[in-house]
Amino acid sequence: MGLALAVWQWARPRPEHSKPVESGPVDSSVSINTITGPVVAPVAQARSVGGPMVTGTGNQVRVVEAGAVSVEAGGQVVLPAVQQVVEPLPAPAVDVCIGRDEPVARVVDGWLSGELVAVLGGPGIGKSTVLGRALTEARMVSLFGDRRFVVSCEGAPSADAVVDKLALVLGLVHGGPGLRNLVLAFVRRQPCVLVLDNFETVADADPDGAHTLVRELRASPADVRVGLGYRGGAVPGIHGALDIRLNPLTPEAAVDLFVTTAGEQHRGDPNLAPLVAELDGVPLAIVLLAGLARSMSTLATLRSAWQDKHTALLHRHPTRTSSLPVSIELSWDTLTPDARSALTLAALLPDGWPTDGHTTYLPDTLNAGVIELGTRALLHDDDTRQRCLAPIREHIRTQHTPTPQDHRHLVEKVRTLAAQADRIGHVGGAAVTAELVPEFTNITAILTTALDHNPTLATIIPGLVRLQMFTGLGTPRLAEHALTLAPTTPDKAAITRALAQLYHARADDRARELFNEALPLYRKIGDVLGEANCLSNLGQVEFIESRNDRARELFNRALILYQQIRDRYSQAITHAYLCRLTTGDQRTIHRRKTNQLADEIKLDLNTRGALQAIADHE
């Protein structure tokens, strides 16, 4: 066969005989010229040839007219490939599409206006669902009937491979160099709408070929309406498309999608809203997790399992539509090393970073990687911050760890950021508080794990606890954890007192116990200010509980130490408390000392007002 094909290439008919092959009726007969020897004819059925062709081996070449086959003695039959009659595949039905009415309408309107439509977004965000629902919208069905097609480009290494997939979907079982012309002729024969889903696969592997294919399909936009499903923020190299970027579902739509999948019996479950909230509005994650809830009477166990296993629960079968981990890994495989490094760090930051402020946590060397994550829609941008959606973040965090160098850089960035909290309560503290509040969740997430490997980070914990006191943010867990790891007595004393202050601010009875634990630690290291502060803090606890005699004793002991180290600001505060706890001449003396010290250190009006409020407290 190979030799005959070679001869055919060498001795093909002149141009005037090279007419395109036309589809004809199936003809089960084979016409053979006079033969003087054996015949090798493995083909039992053939479609008739629509034009002359050349067959032969060696120096025996013969031109055969349409409908005939020539076989030389000992030669082989050369026939065009068998082409069967196959019906085009219908557009797949989309059973559930909740919370996407607006993007679906935009897709349909775009197609009806003759625009190239690109539906964009990250893994599992619902691109295929939106395109599929748009295809089955009433106006599309009315205008295009059964000429609505979906072709997945997944696994296609080139534009030619996409053409092969197109041919199968369109029912054109044919091979060879004329296949693309057949496909283009078919889609242009009557108006149709064609979706190329997972377009990022071919766009990455064969960008020039992918762009050319889209241009060829779009050469007759009135006849061929094209939609692209692209995992990313924009299709590179495609200009003038109507870009429709999908955002996470709203909380209401996410709950409706979960209940629609899992069953209405879960609508009133108290775990429903918090469980769905943890899925961050990613439709594939919601549907897969809801599928596990169908046979459950409550969601408590499922929520606990999600918190423990995360995306491992969302892996059913190894395909992108039935396994969120597979879908995420497909995106991971396309990333450059810089983008992978940036993503592994982003996965450690629950609240991401300020928009255009990734250098708050990441090195400048990963700038290109961050841009790439945006184009791949692996970062969600909500106008003020960029972050990984929770299911993506949890998968990357458990499956892909940052390099030691990248992680050390991140921890040092967090240390520098958190260390600013020491200024809270002093000049410039308000600006520091405003900067740190949006980053608090990230800071605590990084420090909680980093402390185990680097206990010296404990030195920045007291400042963070002060931030919590001023803002009400978070729980005491980070400080409690740091206290067990504090490497030095000064660190342990500072954390113990800071944690006691946080308990005191939150009316927690453990405050007195911790102040009493911190007091001997400060004495042990000779920190007079720390000792005085603990005595003053204990005095405040007793004052609030109306144990005035004990409070007065503690404040007087603290005052002696403050005078010893000449801390006039703390003396002013202590005199204000003693003013409230005394009467007669003693009260007059403490009030006068409070005002005198305030003048000496030039306290502002607000601080003076606070001291006055303490002194006059009823």
C-alpha cells in the first residue's frame, strides 16, 4: 500500500482532473479492469470515486475513471477512506444552572448580534454550564434548531486535532488533508452556533493554529456563531471578542444550588449557610459536595468532613467536570515556574493581598507570575483585593507547597508587617491599625504554622494582641499557642501579660490568673516597668470588681515603681485611678498630681479627657 501511495503522489492527475471529492451514495460494488493475476482487495465496500485517480505499482501506472478500481497483477487496491453517514451530536443538555441568568443572557445576546463570545473564569466556576445553558435558550433553539454544537478541546494538542474533534461532533467521518474544508463547508452550509469549550488547551499548545481556526470559523459570522470557553481572564491573541467573566455565585444562589442538588430537606439545616460559605461560591465544588449530602439527614457530619478533608471530598472520577482537584490540576499544569511559586504562596493567604499590592507578601521576582495567575483566573479580584477562592486555595495548599526560600520570604514579610503593631497606642498608631486590620487573618494564618518552626516570632505576638484589644479582631488562640513556644523569659512575660490584657478587655475571668503569672516573670528578669504594669493591671481588675481596698493597695505599689523609673505618663494614669479610690484631701492631691503630670508631658486633649473620665468615674 505504501509503494502505491508513493506512486500516486508522483503521478497524480494534472490540475484539470484534480476536482474536489464530493460525497456520493454508498456503492457496494467494486469495478475491476482486466486482471491477469491475483487481486489483493481488502476493501469490501467503497464509496464511488467522484473523479479520476491513479493507481499502480512499479512501472505500471493506470488512470482509472470514477467508479472504477484498477488492480495490477500482484498489486494492491488504492481507495479513498471509507466515509459513513453519521448524524451530528446534539448539544448537551444542562439540567441545573442557578445564579447565572445574567451571563447566560449576555452570551445569547452576543451570539444574536454576531459577536464572538468568550466565557472566562477559573477552575470549576461554571463556564461550560453557562455556555451549555445559552445554547438551549429558547431563542437559540428557535433560530438554529439542531445546528447547535459543542466541541471540547480538552486533550487537543493542535488546531488540527480540534478539527478532528469537530468532524466527529458534526458527523463527518473522514480523514486526510481535505477534512478542514469539509468541516468549514458543513458549518457554513446553514446558520449554526458552535462552542469550542476548554479552548485554553489548544490556545496554549498551538496558539497560531488556534487563532487561525477561530478566524476561519468566523469568516462568515452571519452563518457561524462561535463561543469559547476559556480557563483564564482573557483569551490571548483573540481580539474583539465579547468577554464574559464569571464571578463566584452569590451566597443566596450558592445555597439554592446546594439545595437543588442535595435535596430540599437541607434548606433549614443550621449548617447549610456556613458550609456553603466555605465553598466560596465555586459551582463545581458546591455541586460535588451537595451530591454527598443527598443521603444524609443533616449536614453536621459533612461540614466536619469538609473542614478536615477539603477538596479531597470533591474527587469522584478523574475528569475535570466530576473532580475539582482534576480541574485545578489542569490549570496547574499550564503554569510557568514563577506562577506556580506565586500560587503556592497565595494559597497560604486566606485574604490574599490588596489589589496591585502583592509585594506586601511576595517578592518582586514573582511579578510576572502574579500577572499570569490573573490571566488564568486563578486569582479572584473583588476590586479591593486579589485572592484564591477557597476550594482552589485548599487544594494548592495541601498538594503543592512553596519552596523553602519562598516560604522564608513570606514569613519575613509577615514579621515586618506585624511588628508595626507595637506602635498601636502611640503616635501613628491609628494609621498602623488601619493598615493591619485587613491583613490580620493572613498574619495569624502564617504565624500559627510558622511559630512551630521559628519560635523567635513570638516577640511580635504582644503587639498583635494589642491590635486585637483595640479592634476586637480574632480569638486568643495565636497568643495562647505562642505562649507555649516562647523561647525566653522576657518573651513569655510579655505574651502572658498581653494575653491577660486581652482576657481583661473581653471580661474573661482568666485575666487575674495570667497577670499574677506574669508578675514574677518580670521580677525574675528585673523588668521594673513590666512589674509595675502588672500591679496596675491587677488594680484595674479589682477596681472593676469593686474591691476598692485591694485596688488602692495595688495602685500604690505600682505608683512607687513608676516613680522609681520616672515614667510620668503611667504615674498620671495611676494618680487618676487613686483619685477615684480616695476621698477628701487624698483625692485632691491625686487630682492635682494627675493634672500636673499631664501638663509636664503635654498630653493632648483626648488623653486628658480619658484621664479625667477615670478620675471622675462613678
